[in-house]
Amino acid sequence: MLISKVIGTTVSTIKEPTLEGRKLLILRQTDVDGVPVGKPYVAVDTLDAGIGDLVLTAHGSSGRQTDITKNRPVDAVIMAVIDHLSVLGEVTYQKD
Amino acid sequence: MLISKVIGTTVSTIKEPTLEGRKLLILRQTDVDGVPVGKPYVAVDTLDAGIGDLVLTAHGSSGRQTDITKNRPVDAVIMAVIDHLSVLGEVTYQKD
Amino acid sequence: MLISKVIGTTVSTIKEPTLEGRKLLILRQTDVDGVPVGKPYVAVDTLDAGIGDLVLTAHGSSGRQTDITKNRPVDAVIMAVIDHLSVLGEVTYQKD
Amino acid sequence: MLISKVIGTTVSTIKEPTLEGRKLLILRQTDVDGVPVGKPYVAVDTLDAGIGDLVLTAHGSSGRQTDITKNRPVDAVIMAVIDHLSVLGEVTYQKD
Amino acid sequence: MLISKVIGTTVSTIKEPTLEGRKLLILRQTDVDGVPVGKPYVAVDTLDAGIGDLVLTAHGSSGRQTDITKNRPVDAVIMAVIDHLSVLGEVTYQKD
């Protein structure tokens, strides 16, 4: 799973029918301090994550192992909202 | 999913029989402003996307979760045409 | 799918029994002009592609969606030989 | 599989229900001496690995081939704790 | 598949039970001359490859399409030992 920050939203009128009603968020991978380091990508949100949240995303076929994404053409899903990260005994990120 | 721009088309006479009649478009990954940043790749189009459109593509086995791509040797599919992208509350891309 | 150029061949005596008789070609990913830009990789050829041809390759489990690669430990397959590529209305590659 | 070092932990209250009780560790890929070289990622721990351990992680659908990860939206799992690594006949890493 | 060189071995006492007795080798991706260019990774060996051998490895779920790796948390397998590589008609690598 990747540690990523939710940075935005995407809206589409024309889409695969099976995606109707799915919330698609824009994310960027971060380091352990929550600072974005990667290119933007899009994941399905099943947990009502908010802009600015740090989350874990599962990719590939693993992104289809939820009731909301099963059998749909999605390859990334938010599977946890992070409360805090700790590296070598020190807290590096803490949700507000 | 990746945010990508449709930049071109590809034509093949010799191909896997199961791909007959499938539209294959050339895309490049973009940033949240729609500016291409990545190498070209090819995806199956099931939504009649046009050159210049910004789209979302699903990859790997997720690219086979549509009626048009099921059981076919394709690893990328366009699953939405983007109307607009919004980052931290600001619109960064708007379809014409 | 990736746009790639066929650059060579690989010969192996010791291999997975299910690969017996499969043609394994060396390829490199290219840009839209057909100029190689990536590291070499190997794909199964089911279309009798030749050295110098530009082709499309499907990767991961998608590479096993052909009669010749089903249930075999291969993760890349040539699924089309490219006739021409066109970007923003201009032909960028044309097969001889 | 990747050779990675366990560097931290992640705690989440809001998560996919099927992940309840799963231990999620932060890792970084290393070279053969155990020196971290890659970006942080998160894997499910099924082996009670500790901070500082060098481990092997399996990715993608392969990360779901354990009793603890089957049918869950996880794409990385620790599948071995490394005792030692040997390169060209020389020990390059030895667990304390 | 990737062209890679076998450079070492890894030993683990604590591991997924289904991996008991599997030989895990350290490899690095190479160019067509057999010169290592990538980071180390680990694959299951089913062909009794030796240190210094150039091999082809299959990745992801394709790595589980052998009797020895089926249903096991492994994402890379050696599926051929390379005798020689030929690029544009010239032999670039020849096994001793």
C-alpha cells in the first residue's frame, strides 16, 4: 500500500456505467512526514476521506477487493485513513 | 487510475483476433493541470473519447473489467472522460 | 499497452516446460516516433513479428489472455504489430 | 519480491472492515547491504516482524495468497524475515 | 519478462509456511550484454539456476503459474536460463 495525501476531486459525466455514484479522489504519494513526493493519481474512496487526509491506497486487483469496487474497472482504492505514522519510535505524522 | 491526455491513434492489421474492432488510443499521463508528463502508452477506448480529451485509465487486470475488454489481452482501458479536476478547492482543469 | 520495438531474440535450453516452443523476443519501449527509450524486456510473440517491427505489448495477467500464453508463467505478450501511429493528426510512424 | 527494512508503524481508526486487527508496517526497499534506497510503503505483517528487521515482501495479487490477506484490499505482505543475504559468495547482511 | 543476473542467495528461518523448501535467489535486471543495471530483487528458482547465470523472470500473478509457486505469496519466478541473447543479428550474450 502507498501512503498518500488526498489533494482533490475529479468529475466525469461520461464514464463506465459500473462507476456511477463512485467518489473518485485525486491523491499524491507522500513520504512518512506526509509531504507529497509523487505524481497525482486517482482512487475510489469508500471511507469518506476528506481533502488533506493522509490515507493508505491498495493498487491493482487488490483495489477491487471491496464491496464497492468488485468487478469494476478501478485499480486503486482508499482502504484506510491514517491517524498517525511512527518511524523508529518517533511520530512523524499526526492527524489534526 | 491515471489522469492522461488522449494524443493519438494506432492502426494495426496484424493483431490478436479478440482485439478486432477495438479502438486503441495513444495517451500520456498528465499532472492536475492536464499537461503531459509521462511516456506514451496505449489504452482501449470504450467511451468514444476524442483527441485532446483528459481521461482516467485503469490498468492491469482492472482494465479487463468491462464488457469490451473482458478476457482480452489488454492492460489499460479508458474508464472516464474528465469534465473537471479540482485541487485544494481550485479548478485546475476544465473541459472545453 | 506499451509501444515497443522488437530488437532481438533469446534462446534457452533450460526453461519452464510449459514454455516449450514459445518464441521469446527482446523489446524496448519507444516514443511515438518509434525511437527506443526504455530498458530491454522480453515478451512472447504470437503474431510472427520481425526484428525492427513496432508492436503493442500487454503486461501482467493481461499477457496471459491468449491461447498461447494461458496458464503459463509469462507476463508480457505481443498483441499487435503497428502499421502506423498518428499523434495530433500527424503520422509519427509508418511501417515500411 | 523486494528486500525491505521495517522502519515504522501506521495506525488507522477508519479502515476497510476486513482489515480489522491486521498489523500494517512501514517499510523501505533496501540494497543487498540492508541500506534503504526507496520510498516508504506499507505492508501487512503476518510474521511478527520487528522494527529494523530486513524482510521480503510480495506485491500485487501475490500479497493476497496468505490466510490473513485473502480477499482483502491489501497489495503487499511480509512473507519472510531475512536471516542473511549473500552476494557472489560474500555475506552482505546478517541479522543480529 | 525481465533479463536478470543471479547474484546471490537469501536465507530465512521465519517465513510463510507455504514457502518451506523454496529456493529464493537475489537478482538484478541487466541490459542485453548481461551487465546489471537495476536494484536487487528476489525470485523463486524452479530451474536450479546458478550464481552468475542470466535468466528470465516472470512477475506478478504470472510468477504463480508454475507447480512450485501456485497459490503461494511469491511475485517473481525464474522461468528460463538464458543460453544466448542476440540483438539486431549480433550475439550480445553467450553463456559460458
